[in-house]
Amino acid sequence: QVQLIESGGGLVQTGESLRLSCAASGRTFSTHVMGWFRQAPGKEREFVAAIRWSEGSTYYAASVKGRFTISRDNAKNAVYLQMNSLKPEDTAIYYCAVKRGGIAVRNGYDDWGQGTQVTVSS
């Protein structure tokens, strides 16, 4: 199992930026894909972005493409989500997750963090 701790959430205004961090510990050698998901009040959790741990290929939801950037630091076992041009509809709890195998990057994750709140005011 991989333990994940997110940080970096907060309250910002429309158009501002935030950088989320996720530190992984435990069985990190089994990491295949790391992803970010979010869940807004009254809505289902949705995919935001993912990165393949070995080669660094990235994937984004259409709603954040061009505004968010996912990156990783293999040495630190960490993944980041740079969020620019934030909008009120980006308000949600953001979760980091690890997937240990499989081709799909938008589902099938094995371990999850506790989440960090992002609130964007208009």
C-alpha cells in the first residue's frame, strides 16, 4: 500500500493560482500512474489529471487542459498539480491517487489521500 498526503489547498480568487503537492510513502516502487481527482459538493468525484510514473506522459480532463499542469519528482516520490487561471467551478476537495497497474489513467486507482480543499471565490 502507498500512503499519500496532499497539501497546498486554500482559498483564492478567480484568476489566481495554486500548487498542490502530494507526497507518497510506503510501497512507492509499485507506482505506475499518479493522478489527481476532485469532488465538489453534491457531485461525484471526477478525474482531473494523471502522469505515468516511468516516462512522464500526462493526461488531463477537458475542463482543466491548458490551465492545470501535473508534474512529478521521482526522487522525492511526489506529484504536483499547478493550477492557473482558477475559476469558481474548480472549487472542490482535491485528491491524490496511485494506480499500480493497467493502461487506463482515468479510473481503477488503488490508494487515495485524504484530500485538500480548494476554494475559488468569484
